[in-house]
Amino acid sequence: MFDDLEGQADELEREERDALVDELRDGTWAETGWRQLLGGRVALEILGGARVEGEVTLANDHVVQISAERGDHVVSADAVLVVHASGRRSDDPGRVAASLGWGHVFRALRDAGEDVVVRLVDGSSREGTVAAVGGDFVRLATPSGRAQDVVWTAIVMVSGRT
């Protein structure tokens, strides 16, 4: 009889422990944002049907930078639709890296002086070199010599060398 009672007590203890483990796991997942899963090699499906693959070099609330074989891509965090992650979690960005956004990206591209391709939310794209960086826009000098001001809220992805 005592063996029966001890067995039932052990069973109840295991059930309570398993329930607690499930609650803790659910709590951990509930506190995890998708950008925290962007460590190592990833593929991102973004607005407009594009897919970008490579190594994550920066992920914050504003942008995700991917280093790929044929260039670097910076994707608006708001334009990411689906994430295919390697399963490795990213390191938390430092205070400075967490605040970097389009201004930093475009100043780096301007300083590099290389051509960039800017993909927009409507599926179109613009090509040129960065001529100036405003508070909420970038001025591109196009191959024809004309300047175009592209507002940051319209940007899905920028490709070039950073």
C-alpha cells in the first residue's frame, strides 16, 4: 500500500514538474522577438517577393544587414515577412548598434562611393550613388545625372557594398 502511495506521489510530482517546464518554455518564447533568432546564416523573405540569403552582420529594430556572396543587403525590419534561420540566436546589439538605421547605412554607402540599388515597397527600384543623406530621405544621383530623393518609409532593401 505504501509503495502504491509513493508511486502516485512520484507520478504527481513528475506531472507538476513537466507542467512547470512547459510554462517556463512558453514564457521564454513569449519574450523572444524574431530579430533575436537572426544569428549566423539566414534567408529572409521580404515585401515584393524578394528573398535574401547570407550571414547576419547587424539586426536591430530598424534594419537587418546581410552579407552575401555578391554584395551586402540592408533590409528594413518592417519589410521582413518570413525568416528562415539557422537556429543560432544572435547576440544582443550594443547600445550604439541598436540605434543604427537608414542614416548610418546611407552615410556608409556614400563614403564608399559605390553604386547602390534601392528596392521600394511598390516593387520598383532606383539605382545610383548616394549624394546626400537627409533626416528621413536619401538623395540618389542617378546614372543620367538626375537626383532623386527617396523617403526611408518607402525603402524595403538597399543592396551594395558597405
